[in-house]
Amino acid sequence: MSNLITANVLRHLAWQVAAAAITAAVAAIGHVDYSSLGLYAPLAQSAAALLGSIVNEWLSAAPKA
């Protein structure tokens, strides 16, 4: 079971948590409800997932020193 939690998985999880925290912070600073962000709230999560996957692929394919 522990071999399922790789650096890529942890990095992807960190991207997701960071995107959620930033979206929540923007909502709090703007004094708006999360749902009032409309399409932008889930779009931020999707962008973070996509960017995280791209970075993970790039790091996996990067030459090892």
C-alpha cells in the first residue's frame, strides 16, 4: 500500500490543496461565496490538476543526475 504514495502523488495532492486554498482565500478576500465564483472555482482546481500532471510528467521524464 505504501508504494502507491509516490512523490508524484504527493506533488499532485499538494497542487490540488494549494489551488483550493488560493481559491478559498480569493473568495474570502473578495467577501464572496465560493459558489458565486461560478465557473472559475472548479476551473482553478482543473487547471491545478492539469499543471500538476504536466509537471509530474516533466519531472519523471527529466534526465537523472
